[in-house]
Amino acid sequence: MMNDALKLLPHGPEFRFIDRLLTLEPGKNGTAEYTVRGDEPFLRGHFPGQPLFPGVLLVEAAAQLAGTIAQSDPGIPPMAGLKLTAMRGIKILGTAKPGEIIRFEAKTLNRLGNLVQAQVSAAVNGQIVMQGELTLSGSKAEE
């Protein structure tokens, strides 16, 4: 079921920053991981000789987890074109290097029509490297 939940994201595999879903309470919360391999193309330029996982991609990965949680809600049909539309109180407190595992957590705070609000965080070796709130929006499924 958890691997199927990732298929609900609109992203292609080249732009997916979640390797594994660890937990999933559909519509409510979940945890996931991404291992920074070191061969990702964006690391060559961020930064040459000292590769660091970009903070903006920490936010993107957390949004992907929040979207997976929202789209898997058994009581609400998946939304078309779900995307990140707002960020609130985002703090980037660190990053990850090749070989490190980023653990993401997301919790749905509120749903109103085609909007989903989620509290998100990312941690590396138990240290929070990103936290904040995200809003996702999409089109309601055809009735």
C-alpha cells in the first residue's frame, strides 16, 4: 500500500525526493526517508567540492510527503494537479551531505475544499534541519 501511495504524486522519478515511506496514516500523517547518494546532478553545482542537499529541496520533499498523505485519504478522492502553493514559517536549520539519510515527517493540520495545510519537518541524524507549514492545492476530482 505504501509504495502505491507514492504513485499518487504527479512527479516523475527524476524529481522525487522520497525513497521510502516508513509510516502512513492515510489523510493524517506519515514519515519518509531520502538517502543522499552523492551522484544527484544538482549536487555537482551545490556546491563543487562540498556537496550539500539544497534547502529548497528539503521543502519540496516534505511537500511530496504531505501530498502523499493527503492523496491517500480513503474518505476524499485524490485531487488532480496537487502542488505546493504556500509556505509559512519555514526554517532551514541545516542540510544533508552525501551518504546521510534525511527523515521527513508531515502531519495534516487542516483540509478545506481543495486546500491542505500540513506541518512538516526534516531531520538528519536526529537533528532538525527544516521545519514549518505548507499549503498544497489541487483540483477536486470529478464527481
